[in-house]
Amino acid sequence: MKYLFACILFFLGACQNNYHIYQYDNGDDYVQDGMVRIIEPSTQKMGYATPDGKVVIKPEFAFGYPFKNGVAKVTYEGHQAEVSASDNEYHYWKSEHWFYIDKKGNQVKK
């Protein structure tokens, strides 16, 4: 119930910004470390918001992993690649330029 309430609050806030919750594992992204990943539909860029819909880091990344212990691994460029022998069911993100950001969007060393 708590998760559903957070999704409703996010939906109301995100609609004002034209962002959507990133779709993961056949549903909305999970709240992790107080953040949820968001997508800007026209560019497909990824950013981060609080569960109530407050955009913390505007969508600017090609790909980004969930926050863990205050940091997230992100990249500005890359592509999706198919996991071998998965019949196009599973994919992963491939990039040569991953880095970490803090919850303000600043690049940090990990």
C-alpha cells in the first residue's frame, strides 16, 4: 500500500514536469535510497526524483542505475545490448564512460 501511495504522489508530480517513472521489471521503478529513476519521453534521457515526484536530477543521462549508499552509476552515452541466448528478452547497458553521481547530480569518486 505504501508503494502504491508513493507511485500516485509521484505520478501527480511527474505529470507537471512531463516525466515518467522508468519502467523496470515489468512495472514502475522501485524506490531505492529515497530516489526513483525517471524518463523524459521525447529524449528518453534518465534522471532521478523523490517518491513524491520532486525532480532532484533532471533527465540528462543515457542510462543510470538506482542510487545505493548515496551514489548512482550513470553515463551520458551508450547503447542497449542483448544478453546472449536470451531470445531478445534480456538486455544490458553498454558504455565506455560510466561515472558516479551524488544525490545533487555532482560527479563523485567511488
